[in-house]
Amino acid sequence: MLRAIGRAVGLVVGGYLAYVAVRGSRLLVSPEVRPFAPDPEGSPATPADIGLDFEPVRFTTDDGVTLSGWLIPAARETRTAVIVLHGFSGNRLAELAEFVPWIHERHHVLQFDFRGHGESDPGYVTLGSHERRDVAAAVDFLRSRGLGPIGLFGVSMGGAIAIVAAPELPVAAVVVDSAFAELRHPIGNRLREAGYPLAELGSRAIVTAAALRTRSRLANPIGHVARIAPRPLLVIAPKDDQLISWRQGLRLYEGAGDPRELLVVNGAGHAEAHAVDPETYQRRVLEFLERHLG
């Protein structure tokens, strides 16, 4: 009797996890992305809307994906450049008004949409495994223009991708904000938020199913962060982030080699560190980039 009940429970749990894996992996690798339009209404649609010169650019990855972006020239004489990397299901508009104006005061800025996002070619979203090729193409593009040293600046998914991509690239510095150490962590939190039981098991099932869908091994930044050294890393962790715990940022910092820096911003939710304390945020990022890019 008990054995039969156990088998029945196992079948129910297995069926539930299979459902979560199929549905969750589809939403992860083929999400409903935000349209390439100002959000909220009235936000800038191009750098020109906030008084910045820019050049629309397109470049192609080594696996044939064409990416769209903007190159915003620095406000001073320099060859240094920073690539700004956006978050999951977003596009380059999200970071335009908040980050580009003050970064461009000292460095050229390249913004682009990852594959499967914005105005770039369609493609599966793998949160690093495929997108590292996008970052490599962006670095190659800047170097073809004679620009460098080059830094990476990524928010949320963009930060995670920066960590995965950086060890194989000729970049001089990496800044990540609200990045996860393990992909299953934010997935599990989304499941809990939506009321799904067994969120830990469900998140692992989703990652496994997503890898099968995309025929790739989805990368965990914690497995790559140590190889960024001896290049410097600045980790920014919003203390009140409910999607990606600030402890994920702490894990990345602890797993990295020197030189490394950590900025924990109290009272900030996910990707809100700059909005909560813009003065400290900008000072720390610009000083970090100045030391390591010039």
C-alpha cells in the first residue's frame, strides 16, 4: 500500500517537474522580449534624444548573427571604450539614459542588442553560452576602429554574460551590476514568486531542459569568474535585490582573483543601485575604469 502511494507521488512529482521544465525552458530561451520602443513613453529613443552624437552600427558574430547597436563617441580625446550590456528580454534602450551620458564623458560607448533581442537577429537566449560570441564580435568591432583598451559594463544578464565572455577576450576591465553566480538562482526565485512548489528542483529542471533545447551547456558565471584575473573586476550588488540575492554578487567577488572590488548598495532592488545612490555609483565605476582603462 505504502509502496503504491510512493510510486503515485513519484509519478505526480515527475510529471509536474516535466511540465515545469518544458514550459520554463521555452520561456527562458525564447522569451517575450520588450519591443524596441521607448519605455516608459517619453524616454529617449536614440542617443540624439539626450543630446549625444552617435553612429548606428551593425556587426556580425562568428556564427553568422548580425547585431545592431550604437557607437557613442567620448566627450574627450581618448581611445578607451566601454561596451554596455543589457539585461534579459530587454534591449539597449534600457541603459541609454541611465548610464551612457556619464560613461561617455570619459570613454567611447558601444551599446548593442544581444541576439534574440531588440533590433538584432533572432536567436535562442542562453544567458552566456551563445551571447559570449556577441560580446566577442563587439570587441572585434571596436578594435577594428582602433579603439582600446576596452571595458565591459553589464547589468543583470548583461553582467553575467560579461563574466562568462571576458576570460577569452582582450578586455582590460569588467564591471557587473546585479549579476547572478548561478543561473538556477534567479529562475528559482521567479518560480517562488509565481507560486510554484519545489522551486529548487524546478529551476534545475528548467536549466537542463533549456540546455537540451539550445544544444548548449548553459554557463554559470561562478565557474568563469576566477579566470578574469589578472584583469580587474568590480562587482556591484544591490542589498535588497529580490530576484538575484546580493549574496550572489558576494560569491562572484569571493570567487574572483585580484584585483577585485565590491560595492554593496543598501536599499536597492534589482538593477536599482545607480538609481538609489548615483553619486557613489558613478564615482566608483568611473574611478575603477580610469585606473584600468586610462
